[in-house]
Amino acid sequence: MGKNPKALMVIVGAALLIAVSGCGSSGGGYQGASSSPPSAASSSAPPSGTSQSPTITIKNFGYQGPVSVSPGAKVMVKNEDAQAHTVTSDDGKAFDAAVDGGGGTAHFTAPSAPGSYPYHCAYHSNMHGTLVVK
């Protein structure tokens, strides 16, 4: 089998493109989360009689989730990527949840003080979001 430098360059280029686009994705970054507690009535609340934690979903190396949560709410993190991720508060103290890839879930308790809490993925430096507690 002969060596084909063009084919090798295409394969290497494609691998780099995939690696860079996965970790460098900034368009899918979560910029806020909001949900009312299950007992509160709002258009984003689950139907009456159901109990559902506000959920931050990780998909395509980005965070998606509620715009805000109640102080002390139990927040679920669901990872739809194949890679492991974290939801780690930027101050390192407010919350830190590690989630295995491939549908893994974790929970953390939102801070009790109202405010904005920026967070990131400890494994992927381009993943950022903000949890708003109100």
C-alpha cells in the first residue's frame, strides 16, 4: 500500500477540525438558567401535580437550562454529550457537579443567597454559563 500525503493531510485536518469545533464551541454556551420551583405558578413551571427539578442540560459542549432558580433549589444536571463535563461555580465554592458522559446526571443545591453565579466546565475551558438565583 503506497503512502498518499494528501489523504493523510485530509484525515489530520478533519480530526483537528472536529477537536477544535467540539471544545471551542461558543455559540451553544448557556448564558442563564431559569425555572420556578414546582409549586410556583408560571408559564415555565411544570404542570400542576408534577415535581421536576430545574435542569441544566449539557449538549454539544454548551449549557442549556432554566433562566433562574429559587434559592436552595435542587438543580439537576443532565449530560447529553459522550464526554464528561462539570458545572463548577467560578468561585469554586457555591456548587460543583461532575457528570459522566452519555446521559449521566448529577444534582447540586443552588446557593441560598440571590445573585448571579457564573460557572464553567473544569474539563473544557470554553464552556461557560450563569446560574441566576432569585
